[in-house]
Amino acid sequence: MKSGSGKTTTVTAILGLVTPTSGEIRLDGLPWSSVPERERRARREQVQLVPQDTLSSFDPEPGRSGRFTFGGPLDLPRSPQGRPVIVQAGRSPAGIVFAGRYAEVVFTVQQTFEEAKSFRDALRAAARDAGRPPEDIRVLPGLWPFVGSTGTEARRLYDELEELVLPAQVAHQIANFTGLDLSGYDYDEILPELPARGFQGQQGRYESLRRLIGSGQNTLRKLRKQFGTSRGHQVVIGTPEQIADSIIDWYDRGAVDGFSIQPPILPHGLELFVDQVVPELQRRKVFHTDYAPGAPTSRDQLRASRPIPVPVAADFASGRPGSVDNVGSS
């Protein structure tokens, strides 16, 4: 898997792994807190469009866009799903615009129904603005389920896990999400309110923390319930029936397209969800009981549309309409 320069390319590496297997390939980057938002947006555009181009064409000419170069066509067949499913995380204004253009799945932090509904509506509007069908984007917030045979048992499991969270761990997590140095704060000391603008980092968790601190959840002890266990994701505590009720309610009222399940304890928490909550969802006919025939890829299982070809490499090199240098310039 070599490019013309003799170096392994990201796209070739992805295709070489995706094509022969049914596994998941995920690329995680370093924090961008030191990069200005405008430059981050430009880099996201370039990183996204260059792989799409090389995955979709056989243009023999090398190309260059911004910080990235690519050496013409790939020497591998197109993957069975056209290209890997594009998953984006984040809820900053620029992130919503980006997701509206390119994302097929969006992973996000949403603690309340109102926040989740507003976010999904904004994403669907961004997709329409980008000329895409809004239903092409699936919004999957994180969900931490604490499952018990009774509500009391589920609450006990949650309380036991919460007691294991040390004050220093809470301070460290919140410092990572806000940029604040909390090492000198007592567990019950009032935290400063966070400014509404200017933070360079994970906007979703920052906004959740800003809202919580502003509403009176303003000590490390109080914030432990929201961030010490679930890192800011929605927590649902109850019986399988109660958890299914919550999942279906958010789905039916248009706040989500599904959830990314984050078991609080592995493997036990995952086993409880699979063995008790999933059958309840299947009984209510909101979760499949088998995999659809002829749907071998993750794209098929998500019912995501097959990608259409994007502009070829020469467009990027020449600056013609559709090139990465022209995206967002109008």
C-alpha cells in the first residue's frame, strides 16, 4: 500500500483495512485547543474532501490543497460501501455547518430533551442548506444506562459507582473540558461562572458545564453527578422497561435517531443492556431482531445512502468550482 512518493497514505491504509473486513476503523486526532477556530474549520474541510476525492475517482494527476497533497488514483478497488461511513463529533456552530455538509452520523453530548431536539433541528437545517436531504444525517448522542430489576436496584448501582469517583478525578475532568485550573478548589467551594464565548476546545461539554454551573450545580461535589460518572452524557436509571421508555420517547419526539450506548461498567453493564433492554425494545418493535439480507456493511445497516462521486483531483489542484479552496467561500 504505497503512494507515488513511497509513503503509506491515510486513504490507502483505510481502504486496505475496510475492504477485506467488516471491522471498524477509527482515526482519532489530538486536541485542537491551540488552533484558531477558523483554521480548524479550513483543515476539516481539506481533510474531509481530499479522501473523498481519491476514494471516488481514478484521476491520474496528483493534486494539492492547503496543507495536503495526494498522488493521483488509489491502487485498490473501491470499498463495498463506497467509502467508510463519515462520523463527526461536536456541536460548535462551525461543527454543525461541517456536519451538515459531510457527516452521516453525528456523535454528541446531550443531557436534556430540549438541547437534543434543538441540536438535531440545527443539523437538519444545515444539511438542507448544503443541498442534502436532512434524513441523511443520523444523530446518536451518548447514553449511560444503569439497569436494574427494580428502580431501587438501578439507583443503588448508580450510587455505588458515583462513590468510587474521587474529587481529584472530577476536578481533572472538568479542567480538561473548560481549561480551568481547579487544583486549588475545595470539593464544596463555589466555582466561577464560565464565559459564553472564546473557549477553544470541546464545545459540547463546555456548554453543558457552563449551563450546569450557571444553574446552581456549581461545586465539584454537585458536578460529580453529571460528569464524574458519565462525562456529561445523559444518564438513565431504571428498569429495562423504564430505560426503553426514555429511549423511545426521545426518538418518537424527534430529538435523536438513536443512541450510542456507553455502558457504565464493562462488560457487566453492556451485558445487562443487551440481555434486558434490547429484548424490551424488540418487543416494542423499535429494534430489529435480525440483520437485513443483502446489507453486509455498516453503511447498509444505518440505511445511509450510497455516496455519489465528488469532484476529481484536478478540481482541487485548479481551484475550479467544487474544489476544497472554494468550499464555503460564497
